[in-house]
Amino acid sequence: MREKIFSNKIQEMTLPAKVLFIIPGFEDVYGNYKYLYKRGFLNPPMGLCYLASSLEHAGHEVKIIDGEAQRLRITDIISMAKEYKPDLFGLTATSIEIGKIISLASDLKGYFPQTPIVLGGTHINIFENKVLEENPVFDFGCIGDGEDFILELIDALEDPQNSQKFYSVKGLIFRKEGKVIQNSYRLMESNLDRYRFPARHLLLNNLYARVVPKKGYVATASFMSSRGCPYSCIYCAVKSIHGQNVRLRTAENVVEELEYIVNKIGIDHIAFNDDCLTLDRERMYKICSGIRKAKLKFTWEGLSRADLVDKELLIEMKQSGLIRISYGIESGNLKILKFLRKNETLEQISRAFKISQDVGIATRGSVLIGVPYETQETVRDTFNFVQNLQGLDEVIINILQPYPGTQVREMILRGEGGSRLADGKIGFDGLKRFGSASVFVNDLTPAKLVSLQNEGFLKFYIRPFNLLRRIYLYGLMTVLKDGFMFLRGLIST
């Protein structure tokens, strides 16, 4: 007699399966600047699109509800789920969003008590089986890549009373007789070309817009040509998510998907969301060459490190459509920069922005304030550095938040560098990116950090040269609308 694993909680699934992926609204994590975020920084859920593509290729039916992009209330999402009648719910969450996801899952269980819910994403990859132990509303958890995992899970759900099938799914967290079981880890797939292109046709692609130099706000496709990062910056949790290995798609595979996006979907601006796009210089040259050979007409942007670009490479990238590049500045104080283990110098950062300007590429830079050992003086050093940084068109000023999976979180919990949590707790709900701080550090209170963030934004953007530069890049009406959204957030602080 086969061992029962779920009692009568989950019904046997008939194939092909109907899978519903859901993202609830999460704009609150951007604090008072959520209006500006929604206007130009909203990314489509590419991770879910990869899973959807794998499922569709296997003959299953998939639907994606992006409550944030579609501006849906929970009641709207529940109504859509009732109409769709899925066999499986798929949810994903970072640690900041986990509270909202738990609430959504609870609502779903109320209406669909026998429909299983699987959770993936950053939070469960960091906390693993603890998430299911603390939240019985989730039936399954996914550790690692989900493209093959989701197919194996559905195969097991076809016969839910056969426990051996569940034990064989690597990366699976599940329950057996009330006890949470975590299977062995799934090896990371080194050949990313094996994965099918993400199912962008399941999205309302026109809802994902960015402001683009010389174009204004246009529909933008997100793109991942690699997974992982080899660096060890203490504020980043990427190694907790992807592990130590960096996995690169081949240039040929990248160009093939770019052709699909431009020629089939009709989107002419693409944002590469790789942690470091220029990590492999020769691959970048091949991608640029492939774009030109395919005669693809589109603009694109991406993120890189200041020490991994040079004028020759930037010229090559611009000739293939690169219109904007982002670099992490993090701090203008050398001691703080070294503490962050960025492994870059202020000279390298200055040079990267200068040569980007010389080549004619617009730039963004990001800084981080409120890290251990920070003081008002070191924050002023950062702001002075940014103000005098030749070639910097836009700056994003972040307040450090002790995100799970980061080294800096452990440092703050130990009280290193004069830092401590503002409320003495280690929860996640208060980890908002803007207009909020959750740490004290030396002479910086949470309120002072918020004040400095606002001050830094104002000092940079109200300068006549910066205003004129933004009008030149994006047009007067765009600058006025964005300025209104910014002031709305500033006043609300």
C-alpha cells in the first residue's frame, strides 16, 4: 500500500495542468517614491515567464496575473483565479514582499483549499524549509532554478499519494504527515541556452515602460543574458540566490531572443538586467556584432562595473544601440567604499562616467548611505563626489537596508561600525528602499538618513545644468511630470 503524503488536502491532478502565477501589488516597498517607481521602473516578471515557457512547451496551460502592473486589487485577483480554475498556484517573493505573499496565499487557500501553492524566489532560497515551517499556507517551496523543477512537481502531483515522486524532485520543500521535508539541492544548469525563451506573450507588455533618452516613456522589455555575479559586495544577496557560479548565455542565443523581441513582439527598447553585463568582454563584442549582423533596430541599456568598461568597448556597444549605462558608485568616501568590498577605486568610477560621456552614452549612478561606519561626514563626502562627477546624468540615492542573505545584515545584528537596528527587530516589513530607514549608525538616526536622502536628490537634480541636461535627454514634458512625481514623494516624507 502506497504511503499517503497529503491525506485528502490536495486532489489528484489531471494533465495537462492549468498553472496560475500571481504577483500582487508591491508598490509600498518603494515608500513615498512609489509613484515615480510605477511610472518608469516597473519590470516584467521574467522569472515566471521562464517557468511559463517550460510549462507551455510540455503541453500545460499557463496564465500570469501581474497585480502590480495591472493595478489589481486582491478581490480582482481572486475573481480572475475563480474564472481560470487553476490546478496549481505559483507565487514568488523577496523578503520585503513576503508579508504580502503570505496574505495573498491565505486568501487563495480560503477560496481554493485543495489547490496547492508553490513558493519560489529570493526569500525561500535564503530561508529554505523555515518558510514552510512558519507558514503552513504554502504547500511547496522551490530552491534553485525552476524551469525543470516545475515540470517534475506537476508530474508528482499527478499522483500525490505516491511519496517517492516527491522525494525525487531536487530542490523541493514539501510536507509529509505534518513535517516539513527538504530534498537535496538541484544542481544549477550551466547551459542556460537549454532553457526556452521566456513566455512574453503572456504579459501585457505595453504596461512595462521606462523613460529613454530621446524617446520619452516607451514600452521596455527586460532581458537576462546571464545569471549570478562573482563579486562579494557586502550589501548584495545575489550569492544567496544564485550561488557562486556565474552562468552566461551564448552570444548567439542572446541575439536570437533579441530578434524575437524586436521583430515579433515589436518592442524597440530593451533593458538588460544582468548583475554585470560586461563581465565577459569577448562575449559582449559578439553580442554587439550579432545585433548589427541581424540588422536589429532598437535601443538598449544595462548595468556594469566601472572597472569593466573602456572606451573601445563602449563605442562598440553604442554602435549596436546602447543608449544608457548604469554604474554602482555606492560611496564617495574611500574607506566606506573599501568596507563595502566593492573592489573599485574612486578613480575608476570617475573614469567610467567620463568615457561614457565622451562616447555619447547617457548614465545612471547609484549610491548607498547608512552603512556601518558611516557618519554625516562620510555621507557628505559621497554627495560631494556625486555633485562633481563628470558625466553623471542621473543618480539614485539608496538608504542601506539589512536585507536577508547579505553580509551587512549580520554585521548590523552584531553592532559593527556603530550600527544597530532601529527597533531591535529583524523583521522584513520595514525594509523599504526610499523614504524609510531601519538602522542607527553613529551620528545618523533613521530620520536623519531619510532627510539626507531627500537632500541628496534635491541638490543633484535642481542644479540648472542637470535640469537642462534632463530636458535635452527626455523632453520638457517628461521632466515636468517626473518632477511632479518626485516632489509628491518628497512632500510625503
